[in-house]
Amino acid sequence: MIKTQSALQLARKAYQPKLPKTLRGAVEVLETGNTEPVANKEELKSLFPNTYGLPILRFVESHEQKTYPAINVGILLSGGPAPGGHNVISGLFDGLKRCNANSRLYGFILGPGGLVNHEYKELTAELIDEYRNTGGFDIIGTGRTKLERTEQFEKGLEIMKKLDIKALVIVGGDDSNTNAAILAEYYMAKGAGIQVIGCPKTIDGDLKNEVIETSFGFDTACKIYSEIIGNIQRDCSSACKYWHFIKLMGRSASHIALECALQTHPNVCIISEEVAAKNLTLDNIVTHIAQVVADRAERGLDFGTVLVPEGLIEFIPAMKNLIAELNDILADNNSEELVPGESDQRDWVISRLSPENASLFASLPENVAEQLTLDRDPHGNVCVSRIETEVLLSSMVGMKLIQWKMEGKYKGNFATQHHFLGYEGRCGFPSNYDADYCYSLGCAAAQLIMAGKSGYMASVRNTVAPADEWIAGGAPLSMMLNVERRRGKNHPVIKKALVDLEGKPFKQFAALRESWERNTAFVYPGPIQYFGPSELCDRPTMTLQLEKAE
Ligand code: FBP
């Protein structure tokens, strides 16, 4: 018999996510001192007079039986999908219904655009039950519309008034939560009666700080990629004939590459933040990889793996300058005039660049040069997922090895395979960690709403401990902001958390990488486990374990 749902999908429906003890019943809200952003305090205080300096909130169990009014709430998902989004929705739904069975939840369709264009659907128990513990964002879809203009805020207000919505939950990364902070301030200043709560999402893992331990989706995505890398490594050491260049998602930060390296022990893993800190050139990186290939070839090991973070290009100082100048040129000219692949378009770009950037641009392989001129996303980001950095590196390593062969410095065979691990991890079945974490975040958002809070991000901490002991509450969005210059103007934005070169995860990697380069020390993590002992099924990422280690 053909079933429309897989066996795992059916089995996971029955999974009851683990909740911190404090979120299982009525809660008391403790305030733990007022907060400040780390920088630009005066500027941010004047931009966010109503939401600046709010205290961090912590939920504790309450022994009082509380009654709550019914409330209508809206939710939207923003940016790239991340495993666990459906559990944020089910946690929010269950949390609201536990407080008052007459509360209702509405989902805005395809992200912030749904709020502005008044496209929504009511999220009923029946609908939500279909999506519990599943990957993807398809229950309502997601989008990258940037919420930044007053007209958009007013259009949102219009539909929320119509639906009698009193609180909006925005699930997104740093850019979307920046928008949540601005929207919360706008509605509060206006006395609009709409609370805004953020929720930390992104597989990239770069939305974290002292109160937000990790963004959801990072755990599952890294486990999926690590399984695939492990499988490739087993093939690699079985056939002994290929170097595999594997690009990993992570638009800016290299957290995914670092976590996957810690899980799988590849021969080489590039960390973009280190490249920037050491001011490395593309040639430095290529020479290093070629040296590892040549050293292994000396010992008869003509195979290996190289992990490349997606955002690398933008961290190589010279490339960064080139991209900045390209951004200006593209912003000043109608980018539709750039017909990818036509050589006169390449000349057109070169003729407008400064001499230094023009010669770098001219030296790039045609496809990479073309990819750098493609349209930016609505937040102004280069679409790094479309740049074939893994191919660029392997072809440059190949050229260097040909040269070394001619000089008698290299005697091996260099055959390559390329992989890009990105979209295959963003909608996977959430690991137990993400299923539990997301459900808890949704419940925490419900409690923040019931406590009348706005301008907060739902927060669940201490997640390396058993779920019983997780600490839930809220962190003011304003404390995460700083002022950055973007497209020629100062903007308040949530600071991206890049890989900390002084942090334990990087130090652990740096201490081990030389032996991974020389030896074949591959680790094969295998698929995510959902049923079995807790140490197998509930294990958090190595990044989190190392960061939280005493
Ligand atoms: P978010 O930060 O929005 O969660 O997106 C992360 C990401 O998966 C990046 O790793 C990647 O560069 C980008 O989205 C790809 O975006 P798109 O889905 O628009 O191709």
C-alpha cells in the first residue's frame, strides 16, 4: 500500500517534545536587572526610547493558579527555513491554549510579505497536528521581505486590528529580529496595543549572545551535513582516489563548517573569521591546501576532504573590497543591464572598477566573476550560496599542483569532486534537540505574551543540561543591537555572532587540525537518531558543549 506520509513522519507525530520544568504549568516572571547594548548606547537610546534598557526576564514555577484572558496572536516565519519552525508554532499554540482555550493563532503567509499584503490563515489544532515535529516552514511558508517602512508597519497594523491580534511573533535571524525590534518600538511609541516578540532562527548559528545560546536549526542542519560528510569520507578512504571539496552553508559566519569539522575531522577546514583576522589572501589559502595535498601524496594518500564555508569570499580582505565596490556599481546602475555570461558585460564591470579591483575581478574564473555580479537579496547581501567557492579553490589548487609537478615538488594525482551542502539540511526532520528547543521557545513566547511583554526575544538557556533544567524567559531585543553602516547610512542592527577565535570550539579545532591534515582521522557520525538512548538522541552540538564546558 502506498502511504503519503513516511514511516518516520508518522512515528514522529507521536513525539512529545521535552519542556523545561518551569514551562509546564503557571509561571512567575522574574526581572533580573536592566540591560544595555554593548555599543552605541546613546544613539540606540534615542532611537528606541520605549524599549531601551528593558530587564532580562526569567520564568520560574508559580504555585498560584492563574487565569488568563483569551488573546489572538499572529506569527510569521522569515528568511531561510530551519528545522524546528513547526515546533515553535505548535509550542506557541499549545502555550496559548493552556492559558486560555479560546485564544487563537493566525499565521501570515510567506513571511513578512503576508503581514503587509494581508495574506493569512488561522492555525487550527487539526492543521498544527499535521506538522508537529516535522522539518520545513511549509505550514505557512517563509519569505525575505524586509519590514522597514512605516507604510508596511501600518499595513500590518490594519490587518492585526481587523483580526483583533494583540501580539505578533517574528521568527527569524539577525535581520528579521532587527525588524522585530523596530516594529516593537514603533507600535509601543504609537500605543497601538500590539506586542512584538522575536524568536532566534537560522541554521547559520550566528544569532547568539549571552542570553541566546543558539539559534534553532543549527543543531539539525549540522548533524545532517556531518552525516553526509562522514559518508563522503568513508567513500574517500575506500576508493582512495578523490579530493572532495565540500562547501557548507553559512552566509557569513563559519559556525556550520567549524561544527561539522569537529564532528567529522576532515583533512582541511577553512574558517573565514581566521582568514580575515590573519589577513590571508586567496593565494595563501590555495597554497596551504596544495601543501596538505602534496604532503599526503608523498605518503601515497591521494585523497582527502576540504570543508569550505559558504561566506569565505567575503572574508578575504581583497575580495571584500572588490565586493564593496561591486555593490556600489550595481546599486548605481540598473543591474538588469548586466547579462550574465556575456564577455562584454565583464568588460563593462572591469571598466568601472578601480585598477586594483579590476585586476582581481579579471583574474577570477568566468563563472565566479559572473556570480559576484548577480542580484543582492532584499537585505543587500551577496547571494553567496550561488558562488562556487569550492570549485574556485579546487581549480586554483589544481593549477598550483601542476606548477609544482613541473618543478618536481609534487608527484601525486589530484582528482576532485565537488559538493554543496546547504538546502538539503534546512528542512530536515528536527533532531530531538531542535524539536524540544523550538517547542520550548514557542511556549516561552506564549508566556512573554501573557505577561504583556514586547520588544523581547524568547530565550531558552542551559540547554546542554537535561530539558527539565532548561531556563526559559525573554531577552530584550534592544540589548542585542549596535549601529552599523550599511549602504552609506547608519542603521541599528542585531550584531552577528561570528566564530570567536578565542572561543573553545575554535581552539579545540586549531589544536587538532594538524593531525587531521597529515593522518586520515575521519569520523563517521551517521544519521540523526530519534529513538534510543538519550546520549545518542539528545546530544547538543559540539560547539554548544564546548562553549558551555566549565
Ligand atoms: P537565514 O539567515 O535567513 O536563516 O538563511 C540562512 C541561509 O540558509 C544561508 O546559509 C544561505 O546563504 C541563505 O540562507 C540562502 O538563501 P536563499 O534561501 O535565499 O537561497
